[in-house]
Amino acid sequence: MKLAHMMSHDQMLDWLADIGLAQYHDIFIDGLVDGNMLNELSYDDLSILQVNIPFHQVSLKRAIQAWRMCLYHKEYLKVLPDVKGAQQVLRWPASKVSDWLKSIELGNYCSQLEGTGLHGALMVLEVTFNDDSLAQLVGIPSNKGLLRQHLMLSFMDIIGPVCAQGKLDARKTKHFHHLEPVWRPKMPSRKKSRRKEPITLLSGDTPLCPLSDQSTEHSSTD
């Protein structure tokens, strides 16, 4: 896309931190990933970039989708629209998700989110991400019924009725399984990369976020 080039390499690195995946900073530097490359990432590319955790792959996919929906605006995560519901949550960086948890008296769980890749677009656009996903991510066990209910009601309220209904409908479909973070992120050292040559990313293969992907999640932001 013509507008994708507007996100420079340095801006892409800031974007990576904003969506909660700063631990991939060095490998994305080695790959010289910029807006154009980000827009065309394939699953083979993710393997080369060592983004092998499925939850992180979905996080990247939905962040790219939101970026496109915001017309490739390089600062879309820093300028929140004056609206409530999914349209605003869509633009939440990872730090805003933590702020929201604090606002609903769950600030003591914020430390669990470091390096997870949780951002607003993942919460809104990924139909398999629901309150169960969020509870597992922040570490609220299933036996904490009142806390779980509080989180569920707060989550459904913040994403708005249309998006919330879409997630409820998805639960009723056959073989549905919520997006499950069955891992704990290991934060790599921040040592400067010793790689002297840039990584050559693959072309083709299955794209992470196809340009033609206009899945039903889009309608959930109406």
C-alpha cells in the first residue's frame, strides 16, 4: 500500500513497544523492518524474526489490522478519538490497557502484562479474545469468581455493546475456544545485537494479515 511506507524503521520500533512487544526490538532492528515490510509480513517472516509464540503472532496481526483501519497513520496509537467503546479501545497502546486495569481497581495485576503483547486492537478485533483470555493473561484464577465477574463486566462495558455481543455470539459457535495465553513471556537481554548483516525476510508464503482480510471483527467497531 502506498501509505505504508510512511512508517519509518524507527517509528516501527516505537510502535512495537506501544503494542507491548518491545522484547523483539533487537531482532526487528536486524531485520530492518519498516512500514512496507510490516504490511507484508508472512508466517515465514515471523519464524525468521523469532516471533513463534501464537499469542504474539495474533497480537501482531491485529495491531497491523488496526493500523490499516486507521489509514496507516503512524501515530494512531497516540491520538485517541473523542468517542467511547470499541473505536477508542482499538487505538489503546499496551500502557493504556494497564491504566484501564488500574481504573477498575485491578492495578495489582498490571505487572503480569509486561511483554504479553496485549493492546486495544487485540481486545477488540480478535473475536477469540474474551474475558477468559484476559483473566488468564493477568493471572486471576478461576476460583476467584467475584474478581472474574468484575473483570468480565468491566471488559464488556469498555469494548461496547456491538463488540461485546460479537464475542458472546462467538462463544456459542461449535468448536469455539478462546485465545489462551498458555505461556509466560521470557524477556530477553537488552544486549546490542552482534549481527553484522541484515536479515533477509522471505517473500510469499501465508501472509500474517492479508490485505484482503475484511473479517467480521471490523463490524464490531461500529
